[in-house]
Amino acid sequence: MSVLLLLAAAYLLGSIPFAIVSSRLFGLQDPRHYGSGNPGATNVLRSGNKGAAAVTLLGDCLKGLFAVWAATRLGFSAPEAALAGLAAFLGHVFTIFLRFNGGKGVATALGVLAGIDWRIALACLGIWLLVALVSRYSSAAAIAAAVVSPLAGFVFLGGDPVIAVLLVMSAVLIWRHAANIQRLLAGTEGRLGGKKGG
């Protein structure tokens, strides 16, 4: 299997919008029509349905993990497997099924990190949980985890070329949270546990 075919398959896998899928399964409104409008687990949670949010989170995370795992099982090198994870992440953020306007990629990035090295994923998850518990801002937690990701990569992997994938994901995650950063600075960002209201 060529690397290009691998990346195309990983991108399509990542493009599956689990926020939309889970919302339909649970009979909920399209998450793009309430809250932040983001088709992701945090916004699905604003519907008040924790089950739908959990399914979204799990699905988004697993597609990143599966892309890396499958590439490794198929005999691709570690950098190629990491690129497959990046393709799945970009598929989530720029999903072809939603006119290239997908989620912010936090859960999918976590899955990719878990596939690359569980220690990096654990470090980022720990930072996310710490910041989320202290600040009650999911966006602040995601930004902090994105910053930590390549740093943890350097600690655990040294100068491995896989670090380039972590840097790209980190940059895209921060860019996707640009509006959140503005709201955080303005004091208007919604906190975890908020409901559907805009």
C-alpha cells in the first residue's frame, strides 16, 4: 500500500463527524446549531446529554488512534504512521463531509498522540484535566495541552522526526482556537457545564 493511499484512507476516517453521528443516534439537535456551533464533544455536552458527548469523544479519539495503529500494523514506519495520524486529525478539522468545516481536533489529536507514544498522550491529558479543573474552560485546557504536546515529544522521543507531526497538530489546534482565545481575553468564553445558549 502506498503512503499516499494510506494518507487518503486516514483522512477519510478522520472526516467521520462523530458529533453529528452521535447526535442523530440520540435524537439531538445538530450541534452546529447551538452553543459554540463546533461539531465536537464539548459542544455536544452542552445539549445536556452526557451519553452523546461520551460517544462523540470516544469516536473522535479512536479514529486518530486507529489511523496510527493500522499504519503500524500494515508495516509502515513510525514517521509514516504519525503522518497517517496527522491525516486523520486534518480530516476531522477539515472534514469533506461537512464542507471542510469540522471540529477543533482535540480528541482526535489525543488519539493520535496515544498511537504515537502513550506517555505523550498521558502528559497532555494530565495538563488538559488540570487546566480544565482549575479554570473550567475547555478551550484553555485544549490550548495548554497543544502547547505541551511537542514539548512532551522532545522529552520522550528526543529528535525523532515524528516531532514535526506534533508541531503541526499543535499549531493547527491553537489556530482553531483563535476565537476562543479572543473570548478568553475578553472574559466572554463559555465554561464547562454550560448549556445550549450561545
